[in-house]
Amino acid sequence: MDCAMRFNIVTSVFNGEAFLNETIMSVVSQAGNFSVRYHVQDAGSTDSTLKILEGWRQRFEQGFPISCSRVDFTFASERDGGVYDGLNKAFAQCGDADAMTWINADDRFEPGAFSTVATIFSSHPDVEWLTGRQTVLAESGENLYMSPLIPLPQKAIAAGIFDGRSVVSFIQQEGTFWRPRLWEKVGGLNANYRLAGDFDLWRRFSKHAPLVSVDAILGCFRTRSGQLSADRKSYYAEVDAAMSEADRIARKKATRLYKLRGYTYPVMVRHYGGPWACEPWPMSVLTFLGGRGFKLEHWRLQLARLVGLAD
């Protein structure tokens, strides 16, 4: 049977024994008519990470049951220049694909994520990259937070406002997928970054295509003690060092327009089980209500569609 979609998924890991099994399972248990090429790039772990990876290799050799068309699992171990260098090395081990992303060794995908992405990419060839609802887990795995759909306008991403300071939102890497042609167009990750490589990648992606928000949970970010992303001071230093004076002026203007709700943004939604449809949504104009205004605006749009008032 021909596969409608081929996924390249990679993980860069260093001493990731605590959550690695859960991360791998969230990849290889995805169900649907697609194939998965999954490569884990270890950076020289000294805990049981390599033992875990060898265990998974043996499981697949012995016929580990899968629910998609095919899973090809590999791993390698060598020193690297940081997580983004490791990710670039991991992607270099993968062949041709139709969709790609990475998942960190303490995060996970949600069931149905790949099937959702496959359906959208197949039925909407103009969509170059997409992201799901932001979802955060506790270290124990407990679900802490699931966001409403966050406005992520193309020009605002390019201006670099989604760093947690200009506006409180980030683009959650877990659950963001893109087509390989977009990755190749921007040249992949900049391995000179230690913390903000995904922030830089999103900015470069946004210069070529809008990010489409999907009304679904695709991936989950886990908060835990000792993770690199907790070092906000160093993260912000990397972000600022990469910006010219012109970039900082553009970021300030984009932040002001964002707070005035001056953008529209593309959202992928399904109405009553129908096909995925990409719609331009306005940002909430009820600014004095804060987050409640955002929710009310979405309910207003839903009501408008029901009574035939929306386009």
C-alpha cells in the first residue's frame, strides 16, 4: 500500500533516561496511513540512554507492533556542538519526506497528531508549516495547561515578538510541523544558538510562509527541573544579540500593532466533523477584557458562522 505521507522525526538527547521511553512511544505509536523515519541523535550520554535506544532497536528487529504503514527507527551517538547541531545531524540521517519536525527527549506527541498533519498537508498543499494548541505538562506527566488558539501573524513572527517578553506567547516547538522544502529554503537550524535556535528558525520560516494554527493538540511541552529552556536570561541574551537596530525597531512596531489587535492570522478548523478549512481570523477587538475578550471573540465568530453572518 502506498503511503500518503512520509514523516521525518528526530530527537537530540543527552542523558535523557527519565522520559525518553515516553517520547519514543509517542512517535512510534502514531496511527494512520503514513510512514515514519525516526532517528535519535545521542550526544554521548553517560546514563542509561544508550541502553534504552538499543532496547528499542531490538524491539523493532523483533517485530514491534505499529499502527501506521511503516516505522524506520535508528540512533547514533557522538559528541555534538549543542542541541541544534545534534538536530541538524539527526535530520541529515533521514531521507526524503513530506513533513518533518523534532521532539525533545522529555516531551511527547499526542495520539492522532501525525494523522491530523497528514490530512491537512495532503488537502491543503499551500500550507507550508503549522502548529497546534500550546499544551504544557508537569514533570510527572500531569496536564497543566492547554491554551486557546493564540494569534500568530506572519509579520509578527518575522519581527520576533514571540519571545515571552514583547508578548507573553511563544511558538511551541512541540507540535509544530513543516514541509522539507521550507526547511531547505532557510538552510535548517543555526547551530550557533544554544537556546533560541527554534525562535530563529520560526523567524526565517515566516519570511517565506504564514504559520497556520490548528485547532488541535499535536504535541506537549514538559516542564521539569534543570531544563535548558528555564534559563530565560541567557535565552533573551541570544535573541537580542541576533537582532540589528532595524530588527529591534520592527519588533517594537509589531508589538504595538499586536497589542492593538491589528492583525489577522490563519487558523485551521473543522466544523461538525467536516473537512479541515483554513480561515483568516481577526484578533479580538475587546482589548479591555484581556484574555476574556479573546475567548469572546472566538465565540462570536462561531455564532456568526452558525447564523450565516460570517464569510
